[in-house]
Amino acid sequence: MLKLLPLLFIISPIASAIAQEVDNSELKDHVNNTDNGSESSENPELNEQELFFQQCYQQVPRITTRTSNLDSTQIPVSVDADSLKGLDGEIIYQGDVNLVQGDKSLNTDKLVYNRNTAQANAIGNARYVDGQVTLLADQIDTNFKTDESSIFQTEFQFHGQGGRGSADEVHDNGKGFYELKSSNYTACPPNDITWSLDASTLYIDQEEDMGTAWNAVLRIKDVPVFYFPYISYPLSDTRKTGILFPTYEYSSVNGLTYKQPIYINIAPNQDATITPTYMQNRGMLVAAEYRYLFGIGSGTAQLEYLSDDRIRKDDDGNDIGDRYLVHLDHSVDFGQNWGFEADYNKVSDEYYFSDISTDYGTRSDNQLLQTAQLSYTENNWNSELEVRNFQVLESDDDDDSSHIVLPKLAFNAHKPLNWKSLQFDLYSEVTRFTHDDDDVYTGTRVHVEPKISLPLYYDSMFVNTELKYMLSYYEQDLDNATKYDWYDDLEENEVRNLPSFKINSGINLERDLTWFGDDYRQTLVPQLQYLYVPYQDQSGIGLYDTTTLQQDYYGLFRDNRYSGYDRIAEADQLTFGVSTSFLNAQGKEKLRFAVGQNYYFSQSRTVLPSDDDDDDDTELNKSSIVAELDVNFENDYFYHAGIEWNSDQNFIRRANTTFEKRWVGDNYMQLSYRYYKDDQDADWDEIVNQVGTKVNWSLNTQWSTFASYYYNVDYDNSFESIIGVKYQSCCWAIGLTYDQHLLSYYGDENSYDDDIETERSVSLTLELKGLGGVGTSGADDGLFDYGRPFYLK
């Protein structure tokens, strides 16, 4: 907490004792100027902590760093007093005693030092100041042999932080351990006693950076609100084991929820948080989070367990029973080139994220990744060994459960060839796929893909040519593959070999122009690409990790419209795209627009078994038109829009738009719209048509609000509504949030209006700054997390 007096603070071989009237005004002005840190005003770029300090603790002196590198025994001591006398080995200073040693000072009415015992006593109106603390006391006794001190009727104020208080007695053992009798402590600024902690006995341990109080009473506005027989807390922002402030919530589904985090500081690089959560209608959930950070890596582990949920029923109408969540992420680099990463997520049931609030999942999650990867990297090649699985969260059936990668061994190589910019690339993998369902096929895939590319760049033109050969071998176990009719087409052994040729070219055009009085440089980049891949019947190959990719502008130039390697679509197509950008005088991109389309010379016959049969009869000679627009207006306004329009059938397949206005600080308002319809005959639950908004607004330095609202256009209902308000002063904060959202629905369309359920909840969070607390809810909460989908920054 404080170091009262330096060694040999009173007498020093080079100390000077001047018994005369002195004017201390210059010294006081110097101390005040140094404490207030007026030099910081010269730096306009203050960080958040400095701004908070200036706003809340203007009357608190700043921390003063030591200006001398000398040992404290070598720093000269200057003592001024009205009178000085010596008697029987004692030196007595009286009358406006002012003692200074470097950055430390002591003012008192009387100062007595005993040469024989090395005992010093400051009596009457003692004021001690160093770079860390200011101390006022009736009397200060210290011994320079033992370095022990006692202070009586004292008040103290830490420098550069919220922390002040008083005590009837303070005893210092000289080793950074203090005992305070009848003490009072608060982290509020001067003249603010919103909260305080009174204790009959308080121990301060500087070495451990912790305080321990016995018989403590927490007071709010001088009203006792809680009694602690024992409490400990950190003296600074150092992590400390203890109880954090709880969160209260009332929900129409869960009833009253009380969440009590308990923080455990295991080591400087390890900690844990155990959070018992009582839900009135569901029961008791216990969550445990463990975090670690080592020199070679870091990670987090989270376990959540709810015994015998009293609300949720399974698909058969029975109690769902015990529920849990497991999360593990780990990343480590070892040796010179080795790395290991693991990401494992699992929940007990598909309703978990809909029913239980957790930091490790949202209501929109429909699959959880479970993977581990070991990699080795050199300059021109790398290799990796991976196992991978997904937990698919579906309530109506398990048809979409994925294959398990157990394991995959991949090898990548890159080698520039000594002719122009010709280069050689190789990708290869051997993957074993298994499945939890005995009625689903399994298999092993070997894929080798060598590629030769020649990228050529001229003054304003580029031509990139690629030639690759894709060789795949599948060995499939079909003995029990009886789940779907299309399994009958699968072959136990299948070989596929396909060449691929692609040439992509474009021109970079530029011009200078003036637009609304501002100078810009416009770029125009038309691109033309030809892609050829011959057709090969692939119906004998199962689907292991392949699905249709979503189309966007850059997706028009892909080699394959499917992910993975189980389906490689034949192509004889021409892709045309054009993009333009406007750059201001500082070279910052202010507008970007891109549009493109594929033109097919032949109809693709490669489809997924899950595709509708009707699509096979549809002749397409071109793809949807894809366009994207990004605009940055005056650095405060941002706009993004994207659209995919099926020109053959004249319907919009995908559209999204977002407009955002930002103000100083973290104030913003965002309007967004998103639409998706896979085809004209899409089922009701496959159509997305939603409009929404998010707002985060600070009314002043103390009051802030946030809101989130999303509306389902097709069904004329509010999908999610969140509104919250937060008040924070310099020493406490409180937040109140109202949340209303639709629960997950897996029924049919006819009963949607009657069976859809809405959950409403109100949550309250509290924080006493400097004593502990947990954060309040913010604009990022909810199903639709805040995002800035803008290409331009």
C-alpha cells in the first residue's frame, strides 16, 4: 500500500539542517504540478485509461516515477524547520518541519529523531507524500534499524488510481505487510462515498498485492448492505482469487436466474472461473472455465453441467435429463517447425444453445466443430495430420450428420521453376472417413493434384494460366449402406482422373477525376476467364465432405462450385467480371463496385444426390448475375450491398444490404436486410427474409443505451428485440437489459402461428469499480451479433 519513510530519511551524512523561517509556496507548487501530471495535456492521443483518470480522478495526484537512479541511502536529505535543538542523543525539529529526499517529502509540526535507537517520530499534522501515496496522520513513528512503522489516526490516498481510506492505527512490519485497525476503504474519487468497505482489521500485503479484511461491512451511501466475516481483494488490476459480483435475470421460461462467478487465480499464467447458476424452473447449472498461457502455446477449457433439466422434453415428450457443454481450444508451437491445434465443441442436445446462455455458442449455431491438427512447415512445403468431426444440431432427424475424418494426412509443395514466372504446386491427401451410423457408407480417399501455373503481369494487363491434373481414388465400404436409394449407385472402388485448364486475364485501367469538388482516382478492372474441365460420371463416389458453395463475385472465378473433392463439376464456361474503385487523394478506397456472370457452353451434368430432380431438366446457359457495392462516405457512413439475381427464372436468390453511421467513440447505428431463397419452389422454412437494426449510443459520459431489433417480413413478427441501458459513474456501474426472442421451431408451417413460443427476460448487472464486478450486457448480445460487413475500412 505505501512505504512510509525511506531508510535514513532523517539523518544522512550529507543532510542539511536549516533552522530558519522558510517560504514553502514554491515547493508546494512544484509538488502540485508534478502530481497533477500537467505535462500529459501535451499529448492529445490519450488511451482509455488516461481519459478515465482525467474525468474521474482530477483531484487525485498522478503516480510520480522516480527521477534518480541512486540508492535511497545515497540521496541527499534536506530538512527545514522553524527551530532545531539536540538533547541526550535526540534531534528535535519544531515548527513547520519540511523534510525532502528526492521525490519524497514529509511535513509535520514536530519531528524527533533518536540517534541511539534510530527511532523517528513525526508528531502533529504529519503529511507524507511519495510517488505512490499521500498520507495524513496525527503521528508517525518509524524505526530505521527495524524499518518498522506505526501511524495513528491516518487518512491515505493512492496516486494515479481510485483508492483511499482511513484507519485508527496502521502498523508496518518493514517488509511490505501492513495491519490496519478500524479501517475504511473506497475506490471512489474524493468527495464521493457511493460505496465503502469498513473493517475492524485489514491486512495489506504488497508482495502478494492483496488485501484481506475481517468483519467487513459493505456500505452504499453510508447504508450497510452486506456483511463479510472475511473478504480478500486485489490492490491493483492484478488477478486475485475471490467472488465476483453476481448477475440477476428474470425470464418467462427459466424464471429467476442467479449467476455467481467465483474467480480462482491459479498462477500468473493460469486461472479459472467457476460459475454456479441457479435457474428457478430448470435447476442448478455449474460452469467451469480454465485458461492457460505458456511460452509455446495457450488454450481454454470450458465445462457446463445441468443436472436433470425440469423444463426441456426430448422428441418423445420425456424429460431430457442431464445436459452439458464441453469446449476445448488449444494452440501450441514446438520445435522449429511443428504446430498443434485442437478445437473441440460438444453439447448434450440440439436445444442447448436455445435454452441456456453461454459464451461458447449462440442460438443460431447448427453445427459444432471437433478437430485436432498436427502440422509441420518448411519454406517450400508443409504437411499436416488432422482428425475432424462435426456435431450437427438437428431436432427432426439425423440425416445430415457428417462423416468423421479419422484421419487425414495432407502434403503441400511449391516450387518456382527457372523460366519467367512459371511455378509448380502439388497438393495431395490421404483421408479415412468413418460414420457413427452403421447404415451409412465409409471409405478412404486418395487425392493428388499437381498444378503448373504461369502468372504474367504487364504494365496494365495480366494473364494467369493454370493447368492441373486431379487424380482421385476411393475405396468404399458399402456392406451396410442401406439408408438412401442413391447408395445403390456407389462403387466399392472408384478412380477419377480429370484435367483442368484455366486462363484468367484482365486490364487495369485508371483515370483521375473530380467528383463533387474532390479529387479521385478511378480504377476499372475488366476480367475474362475461361475454364475447362471434362465430364466424368461421379455417381459411384459417396459424399464425405462436399456441399454446394455459396456464390459471390469472387466465387464466379472458382475452379469448382463444390467444396471438397467428392464432386468436381465439369466446366466449359466463360466468366466475365468488372470491378471499379474510387480512391481519394490519400489513396484510401472510398467506393468499390463489382459485377459478374458465368456463361456456359455446355450444360453441367454433375449434381449432388440431394439436388432436386427437376433441376436436371433445366437448361442453363448462364449463371446468376452477382453484384457487390461498398461505399465509405466521409469516414463516418458505410454502406454495403450484395445481390445474386437468377436472370433465367427472373427471381432474386440472395440479397443483403447494410448501412451504418458511426459517431465519436463507440456510438453507431446500423440498418441491415438479408434475403435468401434457394429456388422459386423453396420450402417455407428455407426462406430468409429479415430486416434489422442495431444501435449503441452514449447519452453522456455516464449514461449509454443499446438496442437490437430484427423483424421477420414473411411472418410479420419480431424475431429478436433487445434493449438495454447502462449507467456508470467513477466508482460504480449498473446495467439493465430486456431481451425478447423467438424460440427455435421445428414444426410444420400450418401450426407455426399457434405453436411458436417467445421468451422474455430481464437481466441486471452491478459493478463496484475497484472492488470487483462483472461486465454488463452490450450491443453485441443476441442472436445477430454485431458485425461490420464492409469491404472498405
